[in-house]
Amino acid sequence: MSVTTHRNRGLLLVLVSAAFFAVAAAHAANVALVVNITQPLLDGDGNPLADGSVIYVIGSGDNVADGMQSAGGSLIANSTQGDDVIIATMIMDSSTTGVPGTMTAGFPGVLDTSTINFLYLRFFDYQGPGIPVGEDIAWGETDPQTYTGPFFGTAFLNVDGGQVSATNDFTVIPEPGTLHLFVVAGLVLALFCARRDSQGRPRKSALACKT
């Protein structure tokens, strides 16, 4: 067996191992999260936030809400800055508690307790499908606070409510997952090229495999 074949098999092993350990590390500290909105979230008129309204659960390493990104003068509802990250999306459903503007929801394996110390809600007086987008949408945020737990693999966040306090225009951008697809595609291409090399077939260049 040639030195080149050994080298390329070694490359395959390194790439596969790196991908495996990267995924394992990303999920090693993840636990389930239960969010309890114990006091009503309120709309701009002081009424309980309507069922169907969009709510984001956002995690942070510190107790500062770093805000949203913007594009073309409009805010991007499902974006974060700094060390903040969107943990989960909730849709207001007061049937879980029987009290308008409140709810309870659970999300398995979304909270990375090794990096996230605080959680807060960003909520919108917006009942349209998907990501809030359009003009003059009312929104607000709760204060970042620590969660309780984790107990038996579950952490708990109890939120005492809040009121939408700002009105802005919102736009949308492609989902962050699109970039991840390109990264995965690049890894697959590298593995494929390395495998073809191990069979003694030369490559045209570093970026293309010869058919």
C-alpha cells in the first residue's frame, strides 16, 4: 500500500473524527428547558398578549441583552448580537395555563449550560405566520435572569411577564442554517476527493475531483 494511500486514509480518519467530536462537544452540556410565563405578557394597550404571538427565548453568557441586527434600516426579529443566541421559539398559547398572556412550554436539549448563564424573552405583538416581518410591529424584552437547575437534565425559567415597549419595522434574512449546509457540503466534498485519491485517481485541482 502506498504512502499516499496511508496519508489519505489518515486524512479521512481525521476529518470524520473532527466532525464527530465537534457534534459531540456541541451537545455535551445541552439540557432540556421549561419556560413558565407566570404573569401575563402585555401588548401595547396593556392587554394580555394574544394567542399566536411570536416569542423568542434568548440565552446569554452575561446579564446584558445585546439586541438585534438590522438590515436596510429595519430590525431582524430572529437575530442576535454579541454572545446572545436564540434558544427556542414559542408561540403564545394560554390554553396551557388557562390565563391570558401566560403559558408553559418545554424544549428538549436546547440549553447549553456550559456557555449560557442568563435567559430572556423577546416577544412581539405579531400573530402572523413565521418570523415577524413588516412595518410598525410592537415588541419588547424581559430582563435577563438566571434559570433554575438543571435537575434530572432539565432547567427551568420562570418569567413574571412584561409589556411591549417599542415599535419598529422588521425584515427577514436567510436562516443561519443555510451557512451550515455549505460547511457540511464542503466537508463531504473533501472526504470524497480524499477517497478518490486513495484509489490512485489524480485530482484536477485542490477544489475539484477528476471524474
